[in-house]
Amino acid sequence: MAPKIAILGYGSQGRAWALNLKDSGLDIVVGLPRGSKSRRTALKDGIKKIISVSDAVKQADILIFAFPDHLHGPVFVRDIKPHLKSGTALVFLHGFSIHFKIIIPPKNCSVILLAPLGPGAAVREKYLAGKSIGYFFGIKQNRAGKGDAVLRLLRKGLHIDPKAIIKTTFADEAIGDIFGEQAVLCGGLSQLIINGFETLVEDGLSPDKAYLEVAYQIDLIVDLIKKYGIEGMFKRISVAARVGSVASGAKIIDKNVKARMKRLLTEIKRGDFARKLSIVDKVSLKKLDREIRKLTLPSFEKAARKFSPAKSKSKSS
């Protein structure tokens, strides 16, 4: 008998996993709170079985933790742990809750990490294109070998290329992911872009032109780095860009930045961020939205919308 899989949550990742596993012919249910707005989205997507989280836990052999990390602790205590069956496999998309002991899983459950290296939209798009996004994987508890079997099932159901899956630990994934997001990919990069944008605008360049110079081409540079490495990227850009990068790059991102990154990494490892995330609630989420608006500028956002590739596609269609 095929195992029943419960996807708990229907945000970007939950939606991608649910649709991919459903399209692969696996037996899935989606577990959502009764008042969740995501129920309507899941129904539109053709998900036939949408039930409460506790009912999903009672029915399923495999639980996919696809709801936000800051809710893992209270939802686990209230809706999951009381209904867990012996032998259930718990699958996490991020090592955070296990490594920082937000969740203490029962010994009679398998505990598995399968962390996509990209947002849910990319997980879905790659699947539909017959390709695979990269994943980290690891097993914390492998009850009677069930963890291995569940990994094989999910790899097949998500169409994960064997070359695109990398073994790791919950600790390494949790710490690396948090640091990467905060210091480089999201927090650090966005502030580098905004500061460059402001510098040009304050010197008289129009917001549109400043945006095109400091932000619009980033995906092209990132693509070169992913294909050829940093040295290979430099070999494929202009001489002027190479000379300027060697002369000025370290003036902007200097050893002081690395020292601050090391302090941030120390704070993450000792659990400072985990404690901060664990007390996030609806009020603090509203405050977070206000704080995020302060990290950008209306003129930058207007330019981003104006030159959005998505907007260009809609016009051409």
C-alpha cells in the first residue's frame, strides 16, 4: 500500500511540493487550519483533500513541514505531537527547528531533511520543465531504515536529479542557510544594491538609469558565476569591468565586512536568531513589513516594476 503524504502548509514551498507530488501520482493530503486563506488556493489548484493539521497527522505516514519555521514549535505541540503515530516520517525543508531544538521529535519517528536550494516557484517551474533544482538532504533518525525509503520516494516524486542532491547535516544546513540569507543573498545584497542606487541618484542620475546600472544586470552576473565561478565570470566581462573590479571591489567590501560577518555567524550559532524567530507573532509580522519598507526606496521599487521581465512578458503576450 502506498504511503500517504501530508503537506502541512500551502505557501510557496508547500504548494510546489503538493502539486509536484500529486502530479507524480502519489497519495497526498494538505493539512491547513480551518480558517486558512490558503485553502481557497489549494482548491483552485485541484487539491481534492484539504483537512485540518491534526487530521492530516492522524492519517499520514509522511509529514512534510512546509509551514513557516516560526510556527513549528507551537503547531508541533498543539496539532502534531498528540496525534503522531509510531513510525511516521517527519520531513523538514530546513534544518532550523531540529538543530535549534524548537522541535524535539519522538524517537519512534524518522527525521529527514530535504531542503530545496531555491524558492517554491523554482521548485515547481523546474519540475514542469522536466528539470531539477538542487537539494540538501540528511537523516537525523532513521527508524528501521524508513528514512532511506522515504527519501527515495520523495526524490522520485519530486523528480530530483541524483546529481542535484547533496548530503549534509541539520546543523550545517540550518546555520549555512540562515547566514547566507542574512549576510549575502538577501540582507547583504539588497543593502549593497540600495546603497549603490542612492549614490548614483544623489549624484544626479535618474532613478531609472541608476536601477539599470546597479540592479538590472545582477542575474546575468550570477548566471556567469554559477556556470564558470568568480574567476570565469571575470574572464567573460569587459576589460573595463575587470580593471575596475580589481581596483575598487575591496574598497567597498573590505576586511571589516568579513569581521562583522564572523560576529553575525557567532550570534547565529549560539541561537540568538533562533530565539528571535521563535517569538515572532502577527503583531511583529506587521512591524516586520514596516521595517522591510525602510530597507528600500519608492523610486527603486518604481524602477524595478517598470523594467520587470515579468511585465515585459505580459506585454508581449
